[in-house]
Amino acid sequence: MKLFTYLAMSAVVAFTACGSKSSEEKVTRDVEKAYNLAHSAGDKETVIQTLTQWVAVDSSISQWAWDTLAYYHYFYKVTSGAVRNPETALFYVNKGLVVSSNNEFLKDIKAKLVLEKGDDSTAYTMFEEMWNSTQNPTYFWDLTWLEVARGNVPKALQMIDQAMNDSTIMSGMVTMEHIQAQITENVKSEAAFLFLKYQIEFSKQNIMKGAEYLQKCVEIDPNFYAAKRSIMELQRYSAGR
């Protein structure tokens, strides 16, 4: 009788465990389906919600899930005209960097988030490290843009000249992200660095000189979104003066 009772209890435990495992697998499959559906539909908010649920029940996807959550919170969780808190995106960036400390994708996002928090010195160091390790023209452009933003025009112009005389940089592309417009573009390096010259001239109220640089930008790269948008803004600015 005791043996029968023991076997019966064991069967119940085994059945419960199997049932629980089966339920968890179903939940995981359902969440995965919801994620894939939202991703296909371009529903950014639901992608974030379902992926957060998915990675919570299935740690095997953490190799890529942290990257995606970091990027979506960084690039898409933006309300036009509002100041946002970058801490959530940084949380997922750091989770991903624990898994892969040399993840350049996450390091790039982290540098931009650190800059967003107002720490331009740390961001500069991070971009500088990425430039030194990859020689990717984007990071040299980021460094130069930071000097422009700081108002350090002589240093910025020196770096622009350095880039324009570097055949390796000039043969590459610069990746620019326009978060408010939710556009990422790859721009020919020459056009990207001339765009910085436009920004410098505009800051000095040299409108005509700035317009010349913008015109050169779109001649070099006709699909340069930021330059075309700036031309329209410059036209409105000039009309209102």
C-alpha cells in the first residue's frame, strides 16, 4: 500500500512538472509569435513589450534580445518635443555588454546615451576608443561633431581638414541617426564632413557660405537627408529675416 501511494504521488509530481513545462513552452511560443507579428508590422511599442516578456521566460535569446531592446529604447522611445530619460536604454545596453563586452553596436549606443545625459567628456573618450580600434569614419565624424557642439571651431576645422585629406576616411561612409525623424542614413564621408562646415558657418551667421556647403553636400550625395532638410530650413530662415 505504501509502495502504491508512493508511486501515485510520484506520478502526480511528474505529471505536474510536465504540465508546467508544457505550459511554459506554450507561453514562450505565444510570446515569440506575438513578437514576430509586431516586428513584421513595424509595431515598435509591441515589439518592446513582447520581447521584454520573451527574454524574461527564455534566457537563451539574451545574446541578441538585449541588443534589440537597447536599440528600440534608444531609437524609437522618443516623444517629439519631450525630454526623455535614457536610463532604460542604458540598462539594456549594460545587460548586453555583460554578455559581450566588445559589442561595438552596444558601445556605440552607450556613447550616444552618455552624451544625451550631458557627459560629453566620457562620450568623447568612448568615441575615440572606437575610432582607434575600428578606424570607422563614423566615429571620427562623431568626434569632430562633438568639437563643433562644444564651440571649439579651430579644433573642429583642423579635424575636418584631417579627414578630407585622409583617403581611407574619404572612401568610406558616415552613419547618421536622426532620432526625431526615425531615420538612419549612410552618407558619403566627404558630404558628411562638409555638412559640419555648414554647421560651423551657420553658427557664425554666415548664411551664404553655409548654403554653399549644403549645395556641395547634395551634389556629392543626392540622397543626403540631413543636408536636404537643412536646405529647406535655411530657405525658411532666410525668408523670415
